[in-house]
Amino acid sequence: MDADAARGPIERSEPDFAAQLHQLLAAHMHTRRFVRGELLWREGETTGLLVALRVGRVKIYRLLPNGRSVTLFLFGPGDVFGFLPFLDGGAYPAYAQAMEPVEAEVMPRAVFQRVLVAEPALAVQLVTVLGQRLRDAFDVIQSVSTPGAQSRVAAALLGLLSDEGPAGDRQQLPLPMSAHEFADALGMAPETFSRAITDLAAQGLIRRVRPGQFELCDLAGLERAARTPLR
């Protein structure tokens, strides 16, 4: 099972090109702090900020016609985002909200446009970052469209496996957000998510350690569950 294919909207670390992009922009940015729950921008706004996160997490989400929200991305320290309207002149396609106290280096749109003209190397980095974001968006679509809550939850849990952690079973799987938000990111009700977790635990694939944290008990079994849309 390709772990990256299961990540969907779950937090992930980007390759070095995000760090390289930040390095090119750092001299033109200034520090700004956001309190928990504060919006960095709203869907439909055309002005905004290019953001390089230093501390905290920011979720990118859209509101559905029925009033529910769907989390598309969850960014953490080291991630660079928020530049799409700067490039195409369009509006932000989603909301950005601080999930906890956030400290970031930011750059207004006007400054970014001047720097882009003065630093052509930025264009190459931006294309690479945008390509990764597009792949992530396709992962979200795949996750939401997969029939069966249990398989989607299993796939999302596999996406939490650390590339730097020990191989095999007994890895820790801490949720990067509340269980309610995690369920929302997967496009399901919290009750459905909870039932899927209970089913996976009953099969001996995972173990609840504490609220919001699980232990992997059977990697091969969880991979099979992710591929089998039974529920």
C-alpha cells in the first residue's frame, strides 16, 4: 500500500523544495502571530498572505451548501502556502484557519509580486510546490470517493505512519487534530468515524492508547482493510 496515497487531507511534510522556496523569500517576509480559531483569509477573498509556518497548524477548508465543512489540507511548521491568488489573480478557493496559536512569516501580495519579478528562480520552485498540492488534492478526492467508512479510516490511519518511525507494527498513530475534525476531513460523521475505529480495534488491527492516539497492531491487516471497502 502506498502510504502517501492514503494521506488525503492529513498533515504531511513537504520535500525540500518548500524549504528552498522559503529560503528564497525569507528576506522579504515579516513575523505575524494568529490566535487559535483566527482566520488567515476567507474563501472568495483576493488579497491575502503568502505564509511560511514556524509554529502551530493551519487547516484549509471549504464550506459545503449543507453547512458542513470539509478539510482539504492541514499545514504545519515548515510548510509554505497561500500563494495561489497571487499567481492567477483569482480568489482564495477555501478558508484558512489557525487550529492553535500560530507564528508565521508572511508576505503581502504586492511584495510577493515584486519579488517574483526580481527572482525568476522562484517560478521553478512555485511550479514544483503547486504540482505537489495538485497531487494532494487528487488524494483527497480519492479518499472521499472510496466507498466504505472502515476502508477510508484505515487508509487515513496508514497515512499517519511516520517515515522516520520504526518499521512494522507497534507504531504510534496520534491524530493531528481532534477526532471530530479528522472525521470531517474524511467526509464522514464523527459517529461513523468512531464506529469504524471500534471495528478496526475489535479486529486487532489497532489499539486505543488514549483519546486521539492509537497504536498499530497489525500493519498487513490494516493495509488489507484499507483496500477492502466493506462498510
